Amino acid sequence: MIKNTVIIGGFLMANLMSAQIGISRESVSNGSVSLQFGDTENKGLLLPYVTDKTGITENGTVLFDTSDNKVKYLKDTNTWFDLSVDTTGTADLSIQASDRAEQPGAKVSISTTIAGATNTTKGILVLADDNKAMVLPKVVSPHLNIIEPSAGMLVYDTVKKQLAVYNGKFWTFWKP
């Protein structure tokens, strides 16, 4: 019994130390990836809904702004870049029920940093490595295949080879 516990504990520690996470997949395909989603489902990444951006200062923050129903990212300390473009977005805010207490300190940090080190970057999900990235969920024609998208959804369209964001009413596609 103790031997099995030690083996399982060692396995879990080895997986946590690699700091690579696959969601809906058995493994991460590349050493430069912190977080990777499965390729076989028509699902996207739902961004956090934010009613007040005051105090958010981390460049690279991506969120769904409920004040104007747009997906935005912070590209300079005070400049929010609109990824939705369309101005008619809508959101069902009931999915973030008002009876839930906000936990301002709650977050998950994914990093290969030495165990016990504290990352002070503010955010719900922080990919803290400076040499790894997140691979978005890959969806074939999300505007056709995600049946009930939620406002603030973010995916990579494998047909158009573009970033796709949903503002609650329309998909917007981005290609550098």
C-alpha cells in the first residue's frame, strides 16, 4: 500500500514538474507549449467576463469586457485592443451568477519554475514561463461547427488559419 502511494506520488510530482498541461488530449506535442487543448472537439476557450477593467495592468491580458460586449487584450499598460470589431455583441451574464463571491486572489499559474516559488502576475490563469506558449483549441470552421458558442469564446480556425473570437452575436477572424 505504501509502495503504491509512493509510486503514484512520484508520478504526480514528475508530471507537475514538467509544467505542461494537455486538456482533452493525452500529451502535449511540443516542449515549447505550456497549455494545449485537444484537436478533436468543437469547443473553444471561454475568456473571463469582466465588468470593470480598472486596475488591470498586465500586458497580454485577454478578457470579455461586458461594458461593451467585446473581446479585448491589453497591449500597452493603458491601451485595450478590440478583437471583436462588431459593436452588436451580447452576453448572458447569468453564467457568472451574482450570488458567487469573487475570490480576488484565486489563480492558477503554470510554470516550470522551481517548486515553491511564487509568481506575482495578476490573473486567473497565468502561463508564467518565458519560453513556452499556449496553443488555442483548434476548430474546423468554428462559425459552422460550434453549435452554441458563448460570448468571449476564443479558438483557432484551422480552415481560415486565423484567430476567431465570438462576441455573443458574431465571429470575428484575425490574421496577422
